[in-house]
Amino acid sequence: MHIPVLLNEVLTVLNPQPGETFVDATLGAGGHAEALLQRLQPQGQLFGVDQDPTALALASERLAGFGSAFQPVQGNFSELSALLPQKAKPISGGILADIGVSSMQLDQGNRGFSFNKEAPLDMRMSPLNPLTAAEVINTYSEARLVQIFSEYGEEHLSKTLARRLAQARLNAPFETTTQLSGFIAEEYKRHGKHEKIHPATRVFQALRIEVNDELGHLQCFLESLPQLLAPGARVAVISFHSLEDRLVKQFFQQENRDCICPPRLPVCQCGHQATLKMIKGKPLQATPEEIRLNPRARSAKLRAAVRLFV
């Protein structure tokens, strides 16, 4: 059963009110959207956006009882400005984004997100995306693989794994998840490395981020917020690893102040005006009770801000 992460915290910081318009920018299974819609009635509306047509169809079925108050939209959350109807902008209530792969996608073994389920090396969140994990592993240069494994996966054997993968693919391409995860596990064993997590965890995370350009889309989404939100509207972003959280934190800090010129300049030259006020300085995290019920919540961090009247 799908359990929406940090649900109580989301409802607290977004504070949805009847009649407001909200956007769930990463709809997934629709758990957050359902709770928001309950608070928005009567006359409130929620646009549920997801690039995965399977997720969008399942969530739409779940939320059908809300009638026209729920509007499904297929697309990537980085393109909200183009996806949302003009009459809905600026958003009066707020926007929620729950970043990264969903439990539902991980559970669908044929999607290639899981290292312990036999499947083609795919990892695409959208079927319209031409890039697959197989193409990354089999065609990217050794140097580029090192960069991806190191930056996106924080993999400490990035150079060794990239070199060995580049050598192995000359004999036969990597085609399945278990083929790749087994190869990585053998490399860890060969080096006498023992991990608390599966040795392929970090490489699979890095491949998923690269295939779906997750950090690029997140940056585009963040930069669109000042134009999308009406004054007083709120935004909440849930991230699951440090790369995402760092982007969100830095953007919120930047938009929380006026001048963003380098400190060495005696006079402001940027003309930047603050557009967002952070609701809390530190991210909200799951309680021990929530982690017990939903282990996926362990790494979740929620940051929130409100659109200023400027």
C-alpha cells in the first residue's frame, strides 16, 4: 500500500484552504494529492502532474471521486509553466514536489529501477525519453562514467568500476539489471569490500539520475517558482538525497534575500529582489514512528517557502 512520505508535515507547511488551487507536481500514486484535495473542498482544485503515464492513470483512478476538482496533466514538473492552463496561473494555494523515483516504479520490476529484479536496463520515468541506462553503460566514455558514478552516486569505487565496465562491455553489452548488479557485486568482492547496502545501490542511483536528468529538471522547476506562485502561495519540496536537497536549499536561500552579488562588491549591481521566504531554516524529517511504518521516509527531507508580496 502506498504511504505518502511526510504527509502531516506537508499539510502543515502548505496549509491548504477551501477554494485554493494547488499543484502536485510529481503526482505518483496520488497519496499527497488525495489529502490536499480533501482540504481544498469545496470549490478548490488540484492539478496532478506526472511524466509517467502509468502513474498518472492509477492516480487518476484513485482520485476520480473528486470529479473536476482534480485535473491530471502528463508532463515533467520542470515544464509547469507550459503544462498548466493560463487561467490557473499564478497558483493561489501552493505547489508540492516529491522528487525522485517512487515506490511504485521501484516495485515494477520491468522498469529497470531495481537492482534485484531481472529487467532490461531501462530506468526511464517517461517513455518519451530516448535515453536508457543500457545506452549510458554501453556507450558513455570511461571518463564520463567515472563522473556520473562519483557525482550522482557518490560511489567510492567509481574509477575502478568505470574501467572494469568499459573493458567488459567490449566482449558483450550489459543488457539487464541483474547482469549489471551482479558484475558490481563481484567487483566489490574482488576488492574485499563489504557494504551494509547492496554494492550496486549507488551506481543504480547515478544511472537513474543521468537517464532522467533529474537534477536539471529540478533546477528548471525551482527557477520557475517565482513566476508560478501568487503572493502568499506556498511551495514544499521533498528530496531523498543530498544532491537534490542541496539544490533546493541553495535556491531557497538565494530567493530569500535581495542582493546576491559577490561579497567583495561594495555596491549592489545585480538588482535582485527576494521572492521567497523560507518557512523553516532547517528541513523537516520523518519521526521515528513514521520511519518504522515506512522505511522509505528515513532519508526524506522537506523544505518549504512562501511567495513574497513583491
